[in-house]
Amino acid sequence: MSEVVTDTDFAALRQSYKQDKAALFERLAHSGSSTRGVHTALHALARLTDESLARLWARAGFGPDFCLVAVGGYGRCELFPYSDVDVLLLLPDSASPETDATLKTRIEAFIGSCWDLGLDIGSSVRSVADCVAEASKDVTVLTSLLECRLIVGQRVRFAALSQALAESMDPKAFFVAKQLEMRQRHQKFENTPYALEPNCKESPGGLRDLQIILWVAKAAGLGRSWDELARKGLATPLEARQIKANEALLSLIRARLHLIAHRREDRLVFDLQTAVADSFGLKPQAPAEGSASARGARRASEALMRRYYWAAKAVSQLNQILLLNIEERLSSDEARPTALRPINERFFDRGGMLEVASDHLYVQQPHAILETFLLYQTTVGIKGLSARTLRALYNARPVMNAKFRTDPVNRATFRRILMEPEGITHAMRLMNQTSVLGRYLWVFRHIVGQMQHDLFHVYTVDQHILMVLRNVRRFFIAEHSHEYPFCSQLAAGWDKPWILYIAALFHDIAKGRGGDHSDLGAKDVRVFCRQHDIAKEDAELVAFLVQEHLSMSQIAQKADLSDPEVIAAFAQRVGNERRLTALYLLTVADIRGTSPKVWNAWKARLLEDLYRYTLRALGGRAPDPDAVIEARKRDALTLLALHALPHMAHKALWEQLDVSYFMRHDASDIAWHTRQVSRELSRQPDQPFTGTVVRARISPDGEGLQVLVYAQDQNDLFVRICGYFDQAGFSILDAKVHTTRDGHALDTFQVVAPTLSDHYRELISMVESGLTQAIEARGELPAPSRGRLSRRVKSFPVIPRVDLRPDEKAQRWLLSVSASDRTGLLYSIARVLARHGISLQLAKITTLGERVEDTFLISGLHLQHNRTQIEIETELLDVLKSPA
């Protein structure tokens, strides 16, 4: 019988529990990177909790027929620092707190004393019959009870609970339910262990994936521990050791997360990654020798995350192997075993799963390793690898050495995998999941699990590469042609898709090595092509794509596409239509593969415009600017005629517009501007226009609004417009700023709101009236809104950069800024320019996730003096700095 705790010594018990728990926390926090004692510490915390609960149970005065049972993770005798303490109060069948007020009061007092002691208690009150009934309805309850453990109370009653649960258990139904639950959980985390902020418990490859193996094994009576599963042949001794090592690492990471956050926190969020890395004794890595920048440096958090990703990857592989083994064992009592259909002398088709003919196939015949993935690609009906095949691959890792990589047969097989017309995405993903891709393609191994701290990639480098490969492949699949019709149209006329696949595979393969990853990647892919007998012409195209994979997006988003010299220079850089088409397809796939937030209709329009302009230039059809302008005017007049604009109504406006306006706007925009402004000008044809015209419409690009402003030009006009959009919660994607000959501003903005209302007419009306008032207002400019920084920006801030230099004609200046994005940033920049009387001709607003890279074409007298240039740059750097 446990010692009764009286009111007089409850405080002593609480103090003792607090001190003992603190000592265990200290032990967990300062064990460095060693995982050896983590389970011992977690078990000790569970035992300490057992002792405290037993004393509180005795204090509550429950009779001998009652039981206190640990369930869930606590039932496994594995209690993390801030995890809930889940218990079951097991009652006799005759007892009910609903009808017995004294029992209800006693239960409430017990649970209250647990909270008073400092236990995060999670409790349920049931009889044996209630437990069985609830477990039959809810697989979560059944799973929790599967790990029940008696803390204090009548052993006979606890044994009755265990027996009743065992008798009601259907191992096959439980297996199916847990598999479905796991799939849903994995989908919640996008089916990848490589998220930049993974949940070390719930994400694919997390602790939950190991727990599910033991749950289904226990339910089937196949074992309760990793050693027992190994003894029964469900896991090899090597697999058991690997599981225990990775489980210990994940458990230590989770425990440290709890301790550092001082709460239950299972996510490796950016805010905590560095602190957890420090607790492991991990240190930052200096830049590679000879690196011109810090790009070769590696944070301590990156070293931690690399360890995590490798552990999660191993857990994912072993989870798949063991669950397939358990499923086969559960199905072994069926009347007819799954038939084996021979594919060749080395492989069978076992019910749609590719199975090796021998457990030692890969060790004895290493050429069969890559053949596995070729067959997976090409054999009709094969949808995966069997447990036996996965295990054989896992055990054959030592065979995939330097000799394996240089073997001519293996190189020929890998080349065939790349050149197969179908299945490339699935094959490469499976090769990465089974660690074969990184062991064959050694340069790829270096970027497996490598984080990217550029604030717009949301995947590790290897997952980003595979995502880009998948995007390229979808351009060639008819079923996906509706997604990006222009890309699919171009892909339909492309003769060698594998050239783009290789480029996708290598475009970021040199990240993290220091130096320019485009240059290094181009060298790597040239070596690869030479080793795999790729024709010289094709190899040069692949190397060009890797070398230039960033150039098209940079020019489209930063340069003035209406400038013929920009197009001519890019056309010369590309060289021919074949290279241009390949680069366009790779660029679209690359941007789409960074993050769902980065790609938008405006970027798609810019890239497509750059492609079409460059194609004309490459074809020797770079038109005379005057001819282009005349063509656009004719097209615009045709559109205006459809809207019944009076004859010559456009003349008053067009006479005030110069060449640059017509070069920067297409016919539809010119017609829209003319229609809106000419109506206002026609009301007072003999007097100068002094009013303000603001019109908005749903963007023709299909995203956000397009806003037109026509007003008398003034130094603070742009800043007032930016101020309105800042206050109204809009983000500016693009700005085309033009000044007419008679001193009016004719500006066009592409803007988006976080949520574009379905009632867009009301939104348009709000913008038109609100922006007009903001432009016509006088007095001080409103202060910028205090932008709230995201956690990612706080953890990985972008170093603010300002670059001010004259353009190639030395007539105007190019201002480039780079910084972490936040609300009000563009408005703050505009305020600085307005204070110095700077006029704005063009603005390229580029948002890459949570980083901005904006380019402005500006002019002003202050830019002619070095001292004022430095003042402007200094002020801009001040506003670009993230607020504390």
C-alpha cells in the first residue's frame, strides 16, 4: 500500500517532485549529442510520475476494487518533459460517478491534486465494459489502451481489462485502420520528411512512424519490442539496431525541444533549431576556403537538421519494410498465397510489387540494383517494391561504392532510366527514398537533407530538385496540359525530354559548396554527360541550362522588357530558339518547385513575354520600335471601337505620350487607359485637366487587381499611392510609372490582397474612392504600418542591400534593393525617394517568398552628387533593416 499523503506534507511532496523532475530535466538537457541515456531518462521521469500518482491515489482513498492505469505514451513508460500524463481511472462495473456523488467528488479531488502537484494530467474514467465499447468505436482509444500499464490498484481487474481488449482485437482491421490513419497524417505533412520545420513526432519519418510498427505488432501478438521483432524474423538484427539508434536521436531532439521551449513543442521550428543544435554541441562551419562569400558557410542548425533528415529518411524506409512484413505475416493464414509471376530470372511480380528472386541478389549481382528501378518504370502493373526487395536494397548499401558508380553497365542502366518515356519522376523519387540515388550519383548525396535559408524555398535541396523534375515531366503529360498550356505546347514539340530531366537533376546540385552553384553544377553535369556517353551537342545544351537556370527569371523580374537592348542582349546570351525553349521550360518548373507561394500569374506573364520577345529577336524579326508602336496603336484603336469611343477621342491623350509608354504597354492596356482617361478629358476639352482619375479592374492576368492612376505629377505622388496600398493591406506586384509631356502621371499597378473578396465590385469601388482621396490629400504623409515579421524572417533575416548605379546610357539610375519582406516596406522606400525629390520611371517589384528584390529606374538632381547618393543609400538601408 502506498503511503498516504496528508495535507500537511502535500507541499513537501510537491517540492520533492519538482526537484526530482528538475534533476532529470538537467540530465536530459546536458547530455550533449550522446543518445545513449535518453530512454533511461524518459523512463525515470515516468517512474517518478508513477510514485507521485500512487501517493496521491492513496490520499484520495479509493477502494481496493479501483485501478489507476497509465495509457498512451506514458503507458509505454516513456514520458517526455512536457507531455500529457494520460491515465485511466478503471472502475468496478457497479460504480458510476454519475450516480454516486461521493465517488464523483473523490475523482475530482484526485484529478485536482494532480494538477496542484504540477502534472499535466489527461484522464478518462471507465469500467472494463466501457473501455471495450469505446475501443470498438474509436481506433485512437484502442491504440491508447493497447499500451496500458498498471500504476496502482487491483491486478485482477487490470488483467480483466487486458484480456477483454485482447479478445475484442481484430489485428487485420486494426492494421488497416492504423495504415489509413498514417496516410492521412502523412498527407497533412505533404508526404515528405523534408519540410523545413518538421514535426519530429508526427511528420513522415518521425517517432509516430516507429510507434505504429509496435502497435500493429502488439495487436497481432508478433512482439512488443524491436529485439522481439528481430527474434521473430520481422526485422533483421541490423534493422533493429538502426531503428533503436534513430529512435534515440529523434527522442532526444523531441526532449530538447520540450526543455528549450518550456512547453510541449514537437516542431523543429526555426526559432528553436539553433538552440537545439547548441544543446547537441554542434558548431557553425566556416565558409569553404577560397569562397568569395558566406555561401559555403553552414549553420549549426543546418548540421542538426541534416542529422534529423537522415534519421527521418531511415525511419521512413524501415517503417515501409516492417509494415509490409507484418502485413504479409497477417495475410499468411489466407487460403491462397499471392501468386508470383516471373519477370526475368532475377525478379518476380508479387501482386503488383516487384520482388527479388533472392535475398542476396544485390550483393551477388550489383547490376540488379539499378535494374530494379528500370523494371519499376517499364513493367506494366508494378506499383511498388516488396518488403523483401526493400530489405535487400537496404542491406546492399555497402555494395554501392566507387566501383559500383564507375561500372559501365550501371552507367548504361542509369542512362536508360533517364531516357525512358514514362516513370522518371516515380523512379527518381523511389531511388532517393531508398538511398540509391545518392549512392550512385555521389554529388547528389551531398545535398540530401540540405536546408535552404533563402526564405522562398520550402523544401530541402534534394526535394526541390525532385519537385522541379516532376514539374518538367508534367509538361510532357497530356493529362496535365490544362495546368500550363503554353509550356505543354512547347514541350509537345521537344524531341529529347531527358535533356531537361538531367538539367533539372543538376541545376541546384552544387548548393552549399561555396562559390556560384550554377558554375559548379555546370562542371558537374559536363562530367556526368561524359561518363554516360551523352552526345557533345546535347551535353553542351544541358550544361548551358544548368549554368543559366537563374538568368531568365532574373531578367524577366528585374529588367525593363520594353527596352529592345535588354531583349537583344538576352537573345545573344541564349543563342538560339532551342536553348531559349529549354531554358523557359526549366525556369517555369524551377520557380514552381520552390514554394506554392512564389509562383503567380504575374510572374508567368513576365516570363512568357520575355520568351516571345526573345524568340522574335532570335528569328531576325526584332521589329523596328516605330513599327511596334504603330501596330499597338492600331490594335488599341480596334479595341476602342468595340467600346464605342467617339472618333479621335484618343488624340488628346496620345499626343502627350512618348515612345516609352507605348513600348511598355500592350494594346489592351493602352485601350483601357485611353477609354478611362479620355472620358474625363472630354468633359473640359479647352481647359487643363487638374483632377484625379483612379480606375481598377480584375487583372487580365487572372490574379489581383490592375489599378490605373492619372493625375498631375508631383514628387510625393508615388509615395502617396504606396501609402494607400500599405494602409489598405495590398501588396504591389508591379508598377509601371509614366510621365506625360504635359506633366501628368499615368501609372499602372498590379496589386494583390491576402484574400481577394468574391464581391470584387465593392473592392474595386473601395480602391477607386480611397486611392483618389489619398492622392488628393495634403499635409504630412502617414507613418508606415509596423510590419509584423514572420518567424522565418526573424530566424533567417536577409542582409539588406542597396545598389545605386547609372544605367547603360548614363541618363537615369538603376536602384536595386534586397531585404526581408514586411508590410509597409515599399512605402518606406518611396518615402525616402520622395524626400530627395527623386522621380520614378519604372518599378519592378519582386517578392520571393519572404524576401523582396525590387528594382527602380529613377532620376533626379540629387543623384548627380556623391554626397547625396550616399545619404540616399544610407537612409534606404535604415528602412530596409528589419524592425526589432
